[in-house]
Amino acid sequence: MLLADTTSPAFSWNLLTDLQDMWSYPFMVNAFRAGAIVAVVAPAVGWFMVLRRQTFAGHTLSVVAFPGAALATLLGISAAAGYLGACLAGALVIAALRHRDRSGVAEESAATGTVQAFALACGFLFVTLYKGLLGGPQALLFGTFLGITAGQVTLLAAVGGTVLAVLALIGRPLLFASLDQDVAAARGVPVRLLGAGFLVLLGAAAAEASQITGSLLVFALLVMPAATAQQLTARPVLGLLLGVALGLTACWLGLIAAYYQPYPLGFFVTTFAFTGYLLAHLARVLRTMLDRARTPLPSGAPA
């Protein structure tokens, strides 16, 4: 008779001991390092994405990551290269299809949706052609920490550092163009060039986040921390820092949960990030209700 597996990890409620146990495995150390990099880059780019109302483009780029990684798996090359190459190519295509006339928003949405549909079709084709274990494509969709290597962490750090450096360089004019595009253009800000450059940064951030959450759940790190931060504060610097802190918390809590439970990493990261968003939304509603209750009624107004 086979005995139950007694080597599976068990949570001891002693966080220090549990972390020491997890970090005794090189793949978990790599996972936490990769998670830290992604949790800094994705919310920082995501904050501008939410402000610019380009979440549909971000979602499309996360979908584009799926066929890129599936093709890389099919060809036997690094999935990280597939994520990055596909997302950057998708960003350039979306940028090239954008229009600046009065109907630009509708035309951009239609072009972005077209790219998304084609990417999904290619992804399903590559998965159908893939003859390996089914767990490979599933990991591309929903994330895993088992395949993160030291080389992948180095690539993430290089790409993430480049994204943050460029974002810091263009941050002020990008913020100006995001708040009032017409006035920014009148002041000589290269709005169209900034928009295309930001899409490339967004593609790189989506490619990075896909390697932690899987391509279907990129919004867990790209959107939710940024949206949560904007629920709590309208200050740009504070919002960026808060989004990074929330993303890092959701990512590391997700890694800890996924280490002890046999469920996809992306599910846990998304759950923690969504919980934070709900709590922030509830706090904002309660604060609004308290402010209204404290505001005195005008004289003569009915109670």
C-alpha cells in the first residue's frame, strides 16, 4: 500500500520559518525575485494606462502574449522571448493603426479588437499544433512559478529597468498629454509619439506580467493595483508608489499561497489584487458618505 505523500509543504503560521523553507529552493527564490520586478514595473505602467483609459489596449497586449509564448513553446525556444516579442510587435501594430481624428477613439478600439481576435486565433492554432504535455499551454494561460530560471530573472530585470528608465524620462509630458491631450499638443508636446512610445512600454510590461500571472490574468498586476491606488489618491507620485506596494503585496502573497496549494499562481495573485480593489472601493464609498454626513445643510433646506 502506498502511503500518503508526507513531503508536501505545510503552512506553519510561522512566517519566518515558512519563508526560510520556501527560499531553500532556488526556483522559489527566482519566483520571488521575478515577482518583485514585475510588481514594480506593471503597476507603474498600469497607473498611466488607467489614467489614459487604455485598458482595452492593455488587455489586447496580454492576449497577444499568449500566441507569442505558445509559438515559442511550439518551436522549443524560451517562452520569455515569445512573450516579449509578441507583445512588442502587437504594441507597434496597435500604434500604427491609431488615428487622431474626431472618431479616433472608435477607430482605435476597432483596430485593437481586430488585433486581439487575430492573436487569439493564432494562439489556439499553436496550442493545437503543440504535442507536449497539456500543462505547458495551461501554464502560459494561468501562470506558474516552477519554470522561472535565473536567466529569466535577469531578462526581466533588464527589460523592467529599461521600461522604468524610459517611463521616468517621459513621465511628465506623458502625464500632461494624458490629462489634456489638446492643450499638450498646442504646447508642442509630441502627443502621437508619446502615445506610440507608451504602447511599447505597455507591451513590455504586459509581457513581464504574463510570466507571473499567465497571459489571461495580466490585469491582476497591470490594472488592479493601479486602479486601487487611484481609488485612494489622485496624487501621481503617491498613486504610483501605492500601486507598486499593492502589486508587490498581491504578488508575494500569491506566491506564498501557490506554494502550499495545488492551484495556478495567477488565481491567487488575482484574488489578492481584487480583494484590495474591493476594500479600497468600499473605503472610498464610506469616506464619501461620512463627508456628506458632516457637511451642514444650507439654511432653509429640508432635513
